[in-house]
Amino acid sequence: KNQVEQSPQSLIILEGKNCTLQCNYTVSPFSNLRWYKQDTGRGPVSLTIMTFSENTKSNGRYTATLDADTKQSSLHITASQLSDSASYICVVSGYNTDKLIFGTGTRLQVFP
Amino acid sequence: EPEVTQTPSHQVTQMGQEVILRCVPISNHLYFYWYRQILGQKVEFLVSFYNNEISEKSEIFDDQFSVERPDGSNFTLKIRSTKLEDSAMYFCASSTNRVMDEQYFGPGTRLTVT
């Protein structure tokens, strides 16, 4: 069954610190992996999109990595800000399908 | 910056009633999607729409659901006879192309079925 699992479920860090969120997936055949940020009560906002041939992609303070062999991805947030408090969702797309498979997300809280 | 808009932001309806959720995708986008998120659960794909027809649908998207692009700007999701378990946040999204293109999500419509 195609699944996307994320860890940790929730994370609390202090402003200015770095953190790394993890994603494992079983989606096959694989097309691409996305990381989204979702504020409470809002729609997801795309951070990065990577295909199987890409190992890393950055978007400002966000850096995503992908290991298509082990079916793992991570999202690293550098120098966290209070506005980074949100859910971060790993989303995987299979080959030749519109269907995005969402993980349950990691709820990040950044405190001053 | 262009954005996807959705109306209403919150809809309360009684079980068995029909509801129509409305979305205005970004104007030059060609692919349209509906997703739902039950409270506390993951976002789930419902349906994709391209060239005035359904491109793909999930097992959730049964005969109670339908989608339509009634004019050049709106994209609607209709639930014919709502059930309690239809209570969820419904997100519309749009993209320029399929697959690798970024999908832009609207703010969502919270549907509460009583």
C-alpha cells in the first residue's frame, strides 16, 4: 500500500535553532516528493518539489534531501523563526498519476 | 500574487442536504483538484479535473460527489446528500501542468454536517 510516514509527530524548538524533519515513503513507482507548510486552518503551501534524480533542494532557510534508494527524505530548517510554527507535510506522487499522497505531518512549534 | 480563492469559508448543513463548494483557481491554470482533510487527519486526494472532464478520482469520490467548471473561472464540488462523515476541510488546488508542477491550494472550506 502506498504510504507516507513522518517523524516526529510534533517538535518544539527555540527561535534561532535548527531542526530536521523526517519522511519515509513506500509509494512505487515514484515520481516526485514535495514538502508543504500548512498553517492552522489554511491550505498547504509548497516549499520544495524533487524528482528521484535530485538529492537536495533549497528554498531559503528550508533544505530538503531525498534518497530515492532508501525512500527517505528530510526537511532541514535553519535558524528557525516564530513564523515557522506550522505543520510540515511530506507529499509523494506516484508515476503518471494526479494523486498526491500526504503524510500526517510534523507539527513544529517555535518558541522565543 | 495570484491566489486560489474558495467560498464559503465555513458551511454548516444538515445531513441529507446538498452542498456546493466553490473555488476560483488561478486564471492561467489548467488543472484543478479537490482535497479533503478530516479534523486531525491527513489531507486526502478526491479528484483532478482537466479539459472539462475528470482526469482522476480516488475511491472516496463516489456517486455522491460531482465536480463542474460552469464557466471560465469557477470550479465547484457538489455533495448530493451529505453524511456526518463528510464533515471536513475541503481544499481546492490548481496548477499549470500535471505531475511536477506546484499545486496552489486555496484557504479551504470547512464543512460541518449536523
